[in-house]
Amino acid sequence: MRARTAIVCSVADQGVAALTNILVLVTAARLSTVADFARFSAVYLVFTVLLGVFGAYTGQPLVLRRGGSEEVRGACRSAVAFTLLAAAVLGTLLAGVCLPLPGATARALMALGLVLPVVLGQDTMRYAFSTLHLPHLALAGDTLRLVCVLGALAAQPHGAPAARLVLVWGLSTLPALLLSAALLHRRAAGTPLRLKVLLRRGHLGRRFVVEFAVGNATGQLSVLGLGTVGNPLVVGALRGATTLFGPLNVLFTSATGFGPPLLGRLADERRRVRAAATLAAVLAATAAAWATALALLPEPVGRRLLGDTWPTAAALLPATGSQYAAMAVGTCGLLALRILDPRTTLAIQVVFSLAAVAFLTGGYVLGGVPGAAWGLCLGSVCKAVATWTRVARLGADRAPVSAGAVRPGSGSS
């Protein structure tokens, strides 16, 4: 497959996956009472966190491998098998813990435990196809999932309990999982199955899970903390502003999660770093254009999007738009580091996530909610500068260190 076609399929697949998640919540909201939708949303948040953890542990190290050798195909098969087994164990524990507990939320969490291997297994298939340079197969599986999930949920009666919606949502992913498994089996059947490699101390997934935890949890918890000890409106305002930039999050996820196989098609490190820099410029320009379009929205349209939160969120658009432009540069810098040396990204994530919390708090003390938004922006700017400074120091002629560079038995994967 040509590189341009692969990029289109990869981005389209990310769009289909994101659209599925959005439409699942919209459909559940229309079918549920306020209380049941709150329960469904809470369970879906748990799933989202687990999805991020499994993606960081198995998916992101997988896409750093290059080529279509038997070893790489075996790594894809092993990653999927590991995800299915680990999700089955975790889902059984979750269902077992929630079984004796009373309440509708416990039943919904038990339903999540039952379908966890299906939904997490399908996501790992996407990483496997990306690693094998077959993003069109991932797109086919996710498109089937979108059709089946929305069709199954739309057939549910109004007022369906959260547990039923979770169960239907999960089981309706099964056709996509079976299709993806059949497509992967045709390409990876008979390759070595090495599950212990994924549990070794040097496995890159451990570092990426820490990065995920620090990068995602730190900022959200700090915002919640400001809302608790300071002004509760800060939470709604900041969350409302960032919600408007949801489409950009899809692009950032595509870059970090599925960019390495696409850049791996280029001949050398210099071209890969230049491509990452070009992508940074394109994404930053896209963020600026998106922020400008949002700023020009008439107030009635804005209120349709965010209701009464719109005026406060709209006031933060300059800061949030600048933050997302800086995030675009930093995301592509991390992508370049993943190609040059994936072990260098953890320190940057930890240090500058903590710095962002400090800037957020300081900005709020000095300038209230707008100051907090500009503090987050400053944190993203510093992180972007640090990533590209590190890329420059590594040098384009350095030999790459990837997940597939260390052979099994050497203590790393």
C-alpha cells in the first residue's frame, strides 16, 4: 500500500473510532434517564481509562516495530493474545467483585467486566494492523463495529438500564472482533506466540503506561483540585473549552499511536524527523484555524453546543487554542523521540506534566480562570520546546532504538 493511502486509511480509522465513541454516548443519552445515563457515563469512563492503559502497554510498543517479518507478525499475534487473556482476567475480577454489590452502577460495572475482552481485543487489533502496514483492515473492522454497535443500541427501548446498554454495546463489537481476528490469522498464523516477553521488566509498555497516567491524570486531577479548593466554575469552564477541541485530540492520538509505522516507511531518520516537523506545523496550523472558527461562532450556535457554559468557555478560546497549537508541536516532538529513542520520553512527560500543574495553579492565583488557561498553555509550550530540543540533541544520524531492536531474551521487547 502506498504511504499516502496508508495515511488516509489510518486517519479515517481514527475518525471512525472516535465517531463510534461519540455516537455511543449520544445514543445512550437519548435512550436513558438522567440517572441511568450518569451510570453509563461513569462505566464508559472506566472503560476509557482501561483502553488507554492497554493501548499504552501493548499497542504503543507494538507500533514501534518495523517491517513484516515473521518476528513482527508474531509480535502482533502475541499482543492480541495477551490483551484477550489479560482483559479476561481483569474482567472476571471486576464482575466477581461487583456481583454481590447492590445498585445499578455495580450491575453496569459487572456488565463491563463481561464484555471487556471483546472491546479491548478489538482495539489491539487496530494496533496490529497498523504495525503490519495494513490500516485498511483496521478501518474495515472499525467500520463494521460502528454499524453493529449503533444498530444494536438503536434497537433498545427507551429507559433501558445502564447494565443492559453496556452489555449490548460490548457484545455488538463481537462481529468486528471476529472479522479482525480472521484477517489477522491469515497473516500471522503459525508465528511464535511469546506472551512472557510482554511481562518482562524492560518492556517499553511499562514506561508508556506511566506516561499515560502522568500525562492524562495529572492535568485532570489538578483541574478538579482547583474546583474543590477554589472556584467550582473553573472545572466547567476549562472542560467546556477543551471539549470544543475534541476533533484535534483525534488527530493527536493518530499521530502518537499510529504515526511510527507510517514514518517507518521513510528511508532514514533525517527524513522521519523532517516529516514529524512538517506534521507539527500542519497540526499547529489546524489548531489555530479551528480556534479561529470557534471564536467566530455566533453566540446562539455556541449555546447549542455547550449551553450556559458557552460564555465562559468562549472567553478561554485564545488561551486554549494557543495551548492546542503548542500541544501539536509537542505531540509531534514526542513522535520523533519515539522513533529516535522511545526511552527518552518518560522523563519529559513526568517533568512537564508536573510543570503544567504548577503553571495552572500559578495562573489561577494570578488571573483566575483565564490565568489558569494561560498557565496550561505555558506548560504545553515548555513541553514542546523540551521535546524538540531533545530531538536536536539526539541527532538525526543516531541509530534508532525501537521495540523491535532488542531481541527476545535480552530483557526487553
